[in-house]
Amino acid sequence: MTTRPIITLPDEKTLRQVSRPVAAVDAATRGLFDDMLETMYDAPGIGLAAIQIGMPQRLVVLDLAKEGEDKTPMFFANPEIVWSSPEISDYEEGCLSIPEFFEMVQRPKEVKVHYRDRNNEPRELHATGLLATCLQHEIDHLNGVLFIDHISKLKRDRVIKKFQKAQKLGKL
Ligand code: NI
């Protein structure tokens, strides 16, 4: 397993890409899953999409275990939301690609997701709570969507400008 650099704003050219499905979860995919997991743990974070390390493949890793708890890594290939609840939930989101910025986001409270697991087995998951929020956030990444797209344009433009300025000043 290798830790890879995480792509952050202002690199929208990379982060806005739409990732392509994997044909099957093979040994190479599992290797990439492992690198994603190590990168996420190292950050530290609770979710990571492959595009965040520059790989435009529809792969997501999550681990919602709290500090001090046993690790519970989850692997999703080609995840697809097949149902969303009409009920909405609010959660203060952050993103490893937008460091040190947090904002309230509204999303469906529950989702049903179809995906392939680490062994290429087709699975269905009915997610609620933090898991539902994280899955939606990560699946957005696969479509080139960032959580700041769910907040006001004023706030979004402000945070993008902040990262563009930091890059110009050589602080990124
Ligand atoms: Ni993110």
C-alpha cells in the first residue's frame, strides 16, 4: 500500500472529470483500493474517491469508525444511487480536496446504492445517517461534483478564489 498525493482545489480540471466505470474489480483495482484507503487514513479522512488521487475510475473507499475503534473499511466499485428518500438531512461536510473548509449541506436522508464489492460481487446497500451522506458525497466526486456545488454560489466562489489565491502565493 502506498500513500498518494491528494488533488485539491484549485485543480478543478482534475476534480471536475467524470470518472469511468471499472470493467471488473481485479487485482489492479484492489491495489488501487488499498492505496486509496492508506491515503485516506493518512490524511485523515472518512471517505475518498479515486479521482481525488487523480485516477478517473468509479471507485470509493469509506471508513466511518471513530478514533480508537476498530477499522471498518468499505469498498465500492461503480456505485450507483437507485433510490433516494424524500426526507432530507443536514450535515456539516468537509472534503480532503477542499482542506479546512466546512459547510452545512442538505441531502436525501437515506439512499439505496448498487455497487460491486472488493471481490467484484454485486451488492445492494440501504444507507442511512452518516453513511448515506458520505456515499452521496463520494458518488458526487465520480460525477465531477463537489460538496460546494450544494451551497450558495457566493460561498462557493469565495472558497474557490481562496484556493486560487493560495496557489498564486505558492502556499499550496
Ligand atoms: Ni470529498
